[in-house]
Amino acid sequence: MASFNASSNALDFLRGCVVDFDPETGLSKTAQTGKRRLSQMKGMFQDEAAREELSRHGDPVVYEFHSLPLPETPGDLAFGCSILNPGKVGDEYFFTKGHFHTILDTGEVYYCLKGHGYMLLEDPQGDWSAQELSPGKAVYVPKRYAHRSINVSATEQLITFFVFRADAGHDYGTIETKGYRKLLVEKNGIPTIVDNPNWKRG
């Protein structure tokens, strides 16, 4: 059934809208697309030499995201899909860069559509957890926690749908500078949490 609006502009988001997201691929014909290649994640994996080598030979897309160009104003919600490819750098699984929100007191919800992974959470004081993601599971990211998706499948994409307050902003710089205190790596075929030897205090 079609949607009907007083406006003739089908993309007049402020009057409400319907947005397509394919549950199998996470792709959208409506939303904007962004991609992160391995070459754009310099210094984020513990084995920088391995990252550099993979970047020179193919430079794979680590993840992409599809979201609406909604106004970043109080009261609005931003939402979209994140598509994280399978892969590893050394023994460390592919992950999203991860971020705090600029408005630190912002929560977020991620709903897993496909794949198997974890959401790594960490607050500025060092409290952390790793929440498992599989189809049908939703992870609530509390306010004040940085969050990073990690794909532990060897063959399948990790696809999540996310929602957060539209004016929250993204603080990538803190994670780019300091890193996470913990990493998720493969040991004996099992996802395992280890300390990050490159984490910078202060």
C-alpha cells in the first residue's frame, strides 16, 4: 500500500517517511552510503604491519553504513544500517572504528539482522563489556559508553540496524587517539577478550 502525504515531495522526512532496508544485505535505495576501507583505519588494529600489508594488497572495505540525511536537531532520531564484512588483521577481527557520542549522555540501540558478532562497550572510567549479537537480538548501548561492532564470522557479514538521537554527534577522535582498553581476537578458533597493548592512558 502506498503512503500519502500533504506534500508532493516523497522525501519530505519531516512529515514522516518510509525507508527501505534489505534485511538480507542491509542495503538501501533511499539512504546515503558511506564506506571505510582498511587504509582509512591506520593505527586502529594492534598489528599495524599486518594492516598496512592488507591495505597495499586489495585494501578491502571493512564496513559500510546507510543512513538518512535527517536534521541533527533535538527530538529527531537518526537511524540506518551498518554492514561489517568478515575478515581479520592478524588475529584481530574486523571491526567498526567505534565512537563516543559528542553528547556523551546519549544511548543507542542496535538490532542484529544477520551474522554473528559482538558490541564492545567502554566508558571513560574503564568499565567495559562485550555483548553478543546474532539475528533477532538487540543491544542497548547506555549513555556515556563508546561502542564498536566486531564481526567474528569467517564468512558472513554482520548487519545491524541502529537508532540514536539525531543531534548526538560522533566523537571518533578519542578512540582514534587512545584506542579501546580491550580487544577481541581469535585464539584457538574462539573469540577471546585480551588487553590492548597499544591503549594510551590519559
